Amino acid sequence: MFRKILTFSLLLLVAFSCKKADTNPDFSGIDKIIIEDYITTKKLTAQSTSSGLYYVITTPGGTVHPTLNSTVTAYYNGYLANGNVFDHTTTGSPATFPLANVIDGWQEGLQLIGAGGKIKLLVPSAMGYGGITKYNNSGAVIIPMNSVLIFDIELVSFTN
């Protein structure tokens, strides 16, 4: 584990020192290391898409899946790879939103399951918030820039 942390630290150092003028560095290699380490540590059997999204479908749900034009209703827990929760729904209060209005990782991932389905998404930073830092109402950082995001999602329903 120490070796992985050291490798990650060195990759960050190289990423920031090589291209000082690059305002949008590519973190895909670092994200992949973080995601694959998480998968190994948690003993998950995950699949990946060509975009770099990793996922684990625990319940496939119905045979009809949402599209980008769908409005979805879901329960979810969102957390960082270190386990820090940054957002979640509460029991009895799922969130409803147009799928086209959320991060790319959700847009791609939720189309893999039907109503009643459950999925874990391991979202590389470019498919999440990328170089944007997210703050809570008190001004504390809840999602550092270029963070891998992990979501446990239950798709309650959707409409097209």
C-alpha cells in the first residue's frame, strides 16, 4: 500500500511539474491506478467502458434502460476513494433529475441498468468534476479537484 501511495505521489509530482502551462492536465493514468487499487482492495469484479468508467452491476433492473433524454429518480451515496462521503440521498427521499444534466459518469453509467437496478460507478476525474473543486455551504472542500468519484446508485424509475 505504501508503494502505491508513493507511486501516486510521484505521478502527481510529475504531472504538475512537466506542464506548468497546461491548465487541464490529463489525470487518466493516475485515476486508473486509484480505481484499480480500490477494486483490488474491495475485492470487486468490475467492468470498464472505453471512456474509462468502471462499474459493477449488482442488480440489472428492468430490460428497458434510460437514455440521455430521460428524467431519472434514484437513491445514491457518493464518496471519494478514501471513503469520505460527499453527497447522498436519504431514505424515502430519492433525487429526480434529467440525466443530461449530471456528470458524464452518471450519464454513461445509468444507461447500463433498468428501473430497480443497482450499480456502483467508479468515475475517473474527467467524467466527474475534473479540475473543479466542490465546496459545501460552509466553504469546506468536499470534492478536491481531479478526484475519482464513487457512487452506489439504485435507479428507482425513469421517464423518457
